[in-house]
Amino acid sequence: MADSKQDPRAKSPELEELHRLLAEVDAAASGGRPAPSPRPPPRRGPRWWLGILDLLAVSAAVYTLMVATPVGGLVVRGVHWATGRHVRTRPLITYFKTERGAGVSSHAVEAVAQAPAADASTTPGAKAAGLDPDLARALALMLSAGNRSEGHFDVRYPPGAAASFAAVGLVAPAATAPADAREAALLTGLGKLQADLHHPEAAVAALAVELPRVRYAVHLAKAAGAAMPGEYAAFREYLPPDDRAEADPVVHGTFALVTAFGMTWPVPTNARITSPFGWRVHPVLGKRKLHGGVDVAVPLGTDVVAIADGEVLYVAQDGVNGRFLKVDHGHGLTSVYCHNDSTEVRRGQRVKKGAVVAKSGASGRVTGPHLHFQMELDGTPVDPEIFLK
Amino acid sequence: MSVLFRLIAGLGRRVVPLGLFAVIAVGLHAGADVLDDHALVALNIIDGQVDRLGSALLAWAMALVGASPNMIERWTFGLQEFVDMDTRDALARLLALGFELAGDVVLAVPLFWHRHRDRPWRALGQALLRDPTVLRVVAPLSALFAAWAGVLVIAREVQVVTHAGLEDASWLAPIASPGAGVVGLLVLALVGWRLGARVVSSAVSWSDHVAERDLERQLSTRRRRLRGWAVALVVFPVAVLAVLEAAPPWSTLRALLAVM
């Protein structure tokens, strides 16, 4: 009997027969009542607390999906479309490489082109606050979108500025304050934030989002092993998603302009510009086309240098541009050098401002040796001559 | 109270497929985020070759029919300028977005719908050795890499959002850093255990199910073996990039542990 209970799942015919006989004996001994069948082990249902953990895990995953991926963006658009509500959504491309698709407004670039001499209004304030004048000018341009009032930038403070100012013991001026007061306060605040965060990029980010969040993000970037934790590229991923969206245009726009202001010309500045930036009738096609850069007449073999520090995005060759290369200077600013005789760098190489990247030539579609030099902000070609000092 | 807990738990179990989808989608996005630079290099190479060969062929064909040098110049230029530098930039970004969404369609969506089959690991291993299809090899690996990156990114996002939330509640601000660190680590463990591991086992189960179904449908050996090429071409590279470049495990862990 004991054996039959221990092994109720015995399969061999002999054992089954033995079990049946033993059951009959048991039944006879108990007055005809059938012997209780071996009880199956109690079936354990799924533990409820695991279901709660599942719900928590799924919530975290779906939250990230919604705020940080284009799939989430598509879902939000779909819901808005289905419910007929008109809500502003981010372009899908902004879920990708942050340095593109957000940044310098065309107004700011136009402002640089139209009134470069008047931009000096920020210089005294910058010097007083211990700031780079180019940084002060670029930030004021970005936050004013190039608009001026009585000779000063008409600065509009981003949402995080008030809290960050308060964190360093300052008060952000009201939007109705005079333009000169808003401009001066901006530079004082930036100086204090830079002293607190030890990096201009972190300081500018702290104008767009609250200071403690930037501090924390920089701290995490440092812990993760970033060589320059104060650089926006290093700590950006440690900002909350909404803060990234706030900070991206301010930081990238400002520092793209800073790099552009400080750039060097890729060939000797006395070389003649044979075809400027802008719309023109194409010499081969005979159609109006945007000339996205400037053509500079230079002899074969002239050194072509990087306009600023950066990383070579690619070195390539095609039928139109000949041997050409593109350098990424960060924050959405890139430079392209075309029609070279040879290229002197390889993909991924870090280059310093003024380093030789190519020897000029006449490769590709050309009518004579020249350098086609192109600058792009946010993927949009801009006239490099407006930044030429 | 107990009934309420059980209801919540029931809901939790029902939404697990959504979690599996989310983990894969987040992981693939991390990979797609670094894909466009690689795509741009590939597009440049392809375009350069097409320019060279295409314009030579066009010029030869036009010369054969007696076209003037001017006309040849204009036509070949048109061909070479058809995909210019800016277009290639835009294409590379679109390609990254396309890869990500296609990756979701060929891996995350099937796993969302797949009902997990309990089959012993030994039997699964034997089936793989007996009938190695592309899907059986690549789907679990892609799922592993995507889940790995996805879990790390999810933990990081929750950590920084928790920190911001604790900072906003001023009385909790003093514990914002360690609190967010603890929450980040808990989320890492929780999502890794409840979703990350299931993503991999679901991918194994799904690929096995597909292989068995193909066998039942008596598809040719070649077709059966090649099943899963889309996962191999679209998802696998993105998933590998996600782990190697976008969410390197060691630095992410260091950031999570930093504030403990």
C-alpha cells in the first residue's frame, strides 16, 4: 500500500496490475468502500506578488518607450490623431543624434550676417563675469533669436533659468525688464553657473534646466568614466527626457555659434572667392541652384586646414565633389572640403584647429583647381563668409 | 485588499507582452541612434561607385548614339548630382529610423504576439543542432543584445527621472541622489529579471515554434534554413551596435552605483 502511494504514476503493466489488486484488497478490508485515490500535488497558481513586480517592470519599460523612442512618438501622434486633439509633438528625427535637428535658429544666423559689428554689446559684461566674449555673444544671440532692443539683445530666459539663478543666489529679471538689464543679468548668471559647474557647456545647460539636475547629470557622467563630464555630449543622457528637449537647442545652438565665431579660414585668407554662397545659375546644368558653400581659387597642392577642432566624420570620393571630407565640430556644426587632390586624414580621426586635412586639387566636377568649402549648422548650409573675421 | 492586489497582479501578468515589446524597442533605438554615422559611410562608398561606373556607362552609351560632349557632360552631372551630399545625410538618418522601426516589426511585434511554449532547454538545443535555421541562431542573440541595452537604458531613464522628482519635492531633496541610485539599481534588477530574461526565452521559443511550423508545412530545406534573414540583416546589426556603442554595460553600471 505504501508503495502504491509513493509511486502513483507507475506505467508498467505489471505494476498497474499490482496496484489494482492492492486497491481491491484495500477496498475489501475497508468494507467495500473504494480506497482513496492518490492525491495529486496541489497545483500552485502564479504568485500574486510576481504579477505586481511584472506590472512595475512593464511600467518602467513602457515609460521609457514613450518618452525616449520614435515608437513612443508615433504612438502619441496616433492617439492625438484618433482623438482629434491637436498637440505639438517632437519631430521623429529629434529622438536620434541630438546634435542634429535642434539648434541655431535661422534668425540668429541672419542676425550674425546683418549686424556683426553691433554684437559687441555683450563684451564688457562678459569680461566682468570672466566669460569668453564669443560665448556671451553666442548665448545672447541664441536667447534673443537675433532680436535687439536699444542696442542690446532682447534676451528671453529659458524655463530653468529662474531656478538655477536662485540656486546661485541671483534673481532672474522679469520679462518686462529693460533689455540691457536682462542682457547684463544673463552674463552675471552664466559666470556664476560656470564657476559652480566648472564647464561652460554645463553652465549654459543650467540656464535651460534646473541647476541640481545638471549637477547630478555631470556627476553621473563622471562616475560613468567620461573624460570630460562637463561636456554636454557626456552628461546629456543623464538628464530627464523633457530637460534634454529644453537644453538641446540652447546648448547646441550657442556652442555651434561659439565654434563658428572662433573658426579659422581653411586656406590663406587672401585667396580669391570665385563663387560665393547662395543661389546661382549652375555653370553645367544651366539651372538655378543653391551653392551651399564658397569656391576659393587656390593652386594645386595648397594646404587645406580644419577650421576648428573636430572629428573626421568621413573621407569619401564621388563624381561631383571629387575627393572630399567632412569634419564634425560638435553641436551640429560641420565643415566640408571638396575637390581635393589628396586627403591627409582618416575617418574618426580627431583634428585640431589649423591641422592640415587635405591638399587642394581639381578632382570631381570642376573647371579649374579650387576648394569648395561648405559649413553646415544643423545640416543646413550657411554662408561661411559671415563668420570670417 | 488581497482581492485588489490579485487584480493588480492579474493586470501585471496580462501586460507582460507589452513590456517585452518595450524592452526590445528601447534597446533597438539605442543601437539605431549610432547607426546613422555608419550608414553615411556606407552610402558614401556606394554613391562614389555608382557615380564612377554609372557616369562612365552613360557617357559611353551617349557617345555611341552621337550625343554632343556638352550633352554628355550635363547628363552625367545630373546622374552624379542625383544623390548629393545633403541627400545622403538625410538618407542616413532615415535609414537609421527605418532600421529601428523595421527591427520592431520583425522582432518585437512577433514576440509581443507569441505565446511562450514550455519546452526543455535540452530539447531546444537538440532541435537547434538538428535543424539550425537562421532565425534559431540570430533571434535569441538579437533579443539578448537588444534586451541588454534596453534594460540598461530603462534603468538610467528611471534613475534620472526619479532624481528630478525627488528634487522637486523639496523635503526629499537631501536623499535625491542615493534614492535615485537605489531606484535605478532596483529597476535594473527588476526589468532584467521579469522582462529581459523573458525576452530571450521568448525569442528562443518563437524561433523554435517557427522552425517546427515550417517543418510541418514541408517547406524546402533551403527556405526553412533561410527563415529569419530579415532579423539577421535588420535587427542583429542594430542590436550589436546597441551593446557596443550606445549602452556600454560597464559605464552604465558605474553611473548607477556612483551615488550609493
